[in-house]
Amino acid sequence: MKTFFSLYVASLKEMARDRMALFWTLAFPVLFIFLFGTIFSGGGPDTFEVGLADQDGGPASQGIAKAFGEVDALEITTGSEIELLEKVREGDLRVVVVLPAGLSASLEQGRPVNVPVHYDPSNQTTSTIVLPILFQVLQRIDRGLSGAPQLLQVEPVSVVSEGLRNIDFFVPGILAMAIMQIGLFGTAIPIVSLREQQVLRRLGATPLPRLTLLASQVALRLTMALIQAVLLLGVGIVVYDLQMIGSWLALSGFVLLGAAMMISLGYVIAAVSRTQESVTGLTSILNFPMMFLSGIFFPIELVPAWLSPAIKAIPLTYLGDALRQVMVDAPGSFSLATDALVLAAWLAVCTLISVRFFHWE
Amino acid sequence: MDQNAIEATGLRKYYNSTKAVDGISFQVAQGEVFGMLGPNGAGKTTTVEMCEGLRTPDSGQVSVLGLDVTREPEKVKARIGVQLQTTALYPRLTVREILDLFRTFFPGKESHDSDTLMDLMNLREKEKTLTKNLSGGQRQRLSVALALINMPELMFLDEPTTGLDPQARRNMWDVIRDLRKSGTTVFLTTHYMEEAESLCDRVAVVDAGKIIAMDTPRELVNQHFQESAIEFDDKQNLPEVGAFRTLPGVTRTRRDGQHVTLYTTDATSTLGGLSAMAARKAIHFDDLYVRRATLEDVFLKLTGKTLRE
């Protein structure tokens, strides 16, 4: 289709010559990564300070203390519960594990024991990295106690501690955010602008089929999304030693699905906005809550429960979640299948709405 | 072929309570330059858009090159050239790039290549300039070039010289005259009287969504004015304004502040009477001149308004 290809190439040239658009689409997300990398790399520790209050002193408790001590990623400090909790409040310790009195005795009798783990929930690293490590260690010990064969030894713990730094969390999140920007700022606003200036009307005076025009517009944005992915991933790998763990196929799949969904959302916004002022306003109103409530800057588990319906309603949440899982194998809040399904559903609904309500003039 | 290039019957288009086009009918013969003359808001652009297939009439129909534009828009659009009033284009493409791009919109139709068009419209030296860096006149030329890509049989030009300096306007008139010579039918809209008079074979005078007169420019003037007009400035504000009406030959008078227009069937006698009046009262009329009546006078007579409000 020569017409489609010419339109596609022409709009690529148009984009490539638009310095502002290039900045916001490509340079800005990269700057974001450098910003976060700088802020957090100083405090991106390889070990985490954990307090252990052994109130029991029995053989089982000593065994647990020893197991914790063997984990390279944990720096254990012992003391009384009160001392150690004070240190958590002061920020010297991330977590305090309390082994209550009577633990060893209960375990010997096969009775379950509650092991309190105190931590500061506002600290993202603690909740997303340290706690899982502790849980894994405790699980391993638990299995050992119940007599199940200890097949899983040190390996799983070291994967978690080596692979997941703050930057590993941010890069997929920022890619998700950048893809959303393409849908909002990169689609809705330019299209309303072209419509307002009657460029689209001029095209409508020629035999150019509307579908061809639409296809070329969408193809342009999908291309930009892929370029963003390559760029951000490249920066992450080269500068921050990001380990790309998941499959490239799954990554491309989610990038394209997420981009297609955000583009269709962009068309919905363009459909309901009459003027450039209203489209800029609407995209800004949508942009900021989506960015902050979708787990890109801090995990959604930390957001108060009453906001959780809002979080689940935001498509960016699922895109960020999927990219994190696929790129760095981070624990996900939803399954990949759920993520894909939600994004696909949003894509379908937005497409239907646009088809019904979008006007070229 | 004998059929008309455009046949419009009873076109109507309403926006809420505004009657933008209120029952317009006309025919444009092939090879003709047909003009729609009227002030802003008269309904010219809306009418043109209905012929181009960019707007659907609320009632009435229009056939373009024998085709119903609402039923077969693609066929019509392949054979017409359109220049819109606003000349917005992709801002960061060069002149050549946008000509090449638009050419791909007409697959299977014979079309001009970009070199030919740039030479034709004098845009060669701007070949590599981004469209956003073109001057007003250059943009107009480019939009005409775009309208010519598909070698159209019928060209729609909506206010082709608005906003152009006098030189650029003259150049555009030459382009339109060349189009006529090559046999292209031209439908243009304008609010410039001189444009309609010097370019158009026939003119439809429109106001408030209706055609109030339609004929050749000369016929329109002759029908409504067998007179000439004498104009001058009356700086002393003669109290007897009725005095002018009694001058020999005068049929109507019009005063616009200090500016007086006398319509007369016998300019010589009126001038004699004016000189006598001036001598008698020892007054001097400033900036006196005599001219033929124009389409502007026709419009003024029919609507009481000027073309440029």
C-alpha cells in the first residue's frame, strides 16, 4: 500500500523534525531514569540491616538465627525487642524479627508459632525486597522443620538480593509511563491540533481513505513505543547493569499491547475534546493520578486501602506490573494473564468508543 | 460533454438556529470561471464545502461532474482540486515532500509530478523549505499546487487571494486565468469586487445564505445601474443635503459622513451643476472623481451593506 507507506514515512519525518516532541517522548523518560538512578544509587545497598530479637534462646531459635546469618544480603544485629524497635524507628534497622519465648518448645511439639516481623511500611525497599527475603528464609526453615526435603538452599535467596535494586524497579515502570505518554500527549494532543488547524479536513478533500490515515497514525505511535522500549532498556542495561530476565518476546508483546491500548485511549480523549485547550487539560488531569497511583514510583501495596479500587481501575497499573515481571522478574501484584486481559479489554472498549465518537473535523 | 460541471438545487445548511445556507441553487458550465461574491458569513464557504463533499446538506442536492457527491465521494474527489480557506498543512514537511505525499493519494489517476507543479507555481527555490517557514503568498501558491496535482477538471478556490499583498494577488489572478485557458472549470468565492469583476464569467451575489443576484458582472451592473457615480468629500458639510438631489441627472445620493456619492445618468450635466453650485456658494469639493458603477454598488443597492463590513 503505497499510500499508507508514504503517509507513515511522512509522519515519521514530521515527528523526527519536531524537537519538542522528541524531547518529551525520548529524552524525558531517559532523564527520569538518570534522575532516579542518581537519587537511589547511593542508597541502593547490597545488604540490608535486620534486627533479631531472640526472646527464646532455644535450639530452634538459634537455628533460625544461624540461617539468617548465612544469607549474604542480611546484616544481622541482635538485641532486645525494645532496643531494636527503637533502631527501626531511627532508621538504623529496616526490620526486626522477634522470636518469641517458647518458640523452640512449640516447634518441637509440632505447634505453629507466630513470628512477628516489625518494619516501616513507608520504606519501599523494605517491603518489596527485604520482606520477601525474610519470608523465603523462614519458609525454607519451615520446610526443614516439617521434614520436607531441603532441595532449595541458598540459590533463590541470592537471586532476589542481587537482582532487585531500586533501579530495577524503576526502569520497567518508567517504560510503562513513557508508553502512556505516547497515548496521551503523543496521540490525543497532536491529533486535536491537526484537526483544529484543518489539516485533517484538507486530507478529507482527497480520495485518501480514512482507514489508511488512521493506520498510519497508529503505526507511527507503535513505532515510537518500540523505540522508547529499546532506548530505555538500553540505558538500563548499559548504565545501570539492568538484568533483563524475562523473554524478549513477552516484553515486545506487552510493549505493543500496552502501546496499542494507550493509543486507543488517546483517540477517545481526542474524540471528546473539541479544542486544544480541552485536550491539554484532559490529558493532564488523567496523566498525574495515573502516574502516581499505578505502582510506578512506589508499590501499590503501600497505598491506603480506600484507594485500591482507583488503582485497579487504572490501566497503567497493569502495564507497569507486567513489564516489571517480564523485565526483571519482580514479584507481581497480578498474574501476567490478568495484566494482558485487562489491557486487551481496555483496548477493545476504547476502540469501540473512538469508532463511535471520533470525528475527523 | 454538455453537462454542467456543477448543478446545485435548493441547498440548505443550518447550524442550530443560524441559516448558513438558505436555499441556494445555481449551475456552473464546463470551462467557466464562476464566482460567489459576498461578505464574510454569507454562506460561501459552506456552499463550497457542500460541493466538495466535506459537508452534507440538510436539504437539496448538488451534482458535481455529473456525480452525486454524497453517494460517490471518492470518484468526485479524484477529479476535483480543492483549495481551502485555511492553508494549514503538516508544518515540518518540505514543499517537495508534501507534493510527493499528496500525489500518493490519487493512485491510478494521471497526476503532475512535483517538479512540474513547483515550476508552474513558482516554488522551485522553496523546494526544501518546511511549510511552516513559507510566507503567506507562498503557502497560497502551494495550496493551489496541491489542488492541481490530480489534473482536476474542476477547481474549487475558497477566497484564494485573501491576506495576499497586491502583487501576490495579481499573480494568483494570472494563475486562474491560465487555468481557464487550459479548459479547467473554476468555482471561486471572494469578497473582493475587483476579483469577481476581472476574473469571473458569471457571478452569484450572496448574502445571508441566499443568492440575491446572478449574471455576468457587466450585466449585473447594467441591470441595476444605468448610471455612473460621482464621488467627493464635502468637508464643509453643506446643510442642504437635498441640494445634491436636485442637480441635473442625479437619481440617488448617498452620504457616508463627509463622503458623498451621487449616482447619475448624465455625469456631464451633474458635473456642470456641481461646478455652478460650488461657484455660487464659493465652496470647494475635495477629491472629486467620476467612475462607473461596480459590483460593490450593486451589492450596496441590493442589501444596504458593503462587501467589507
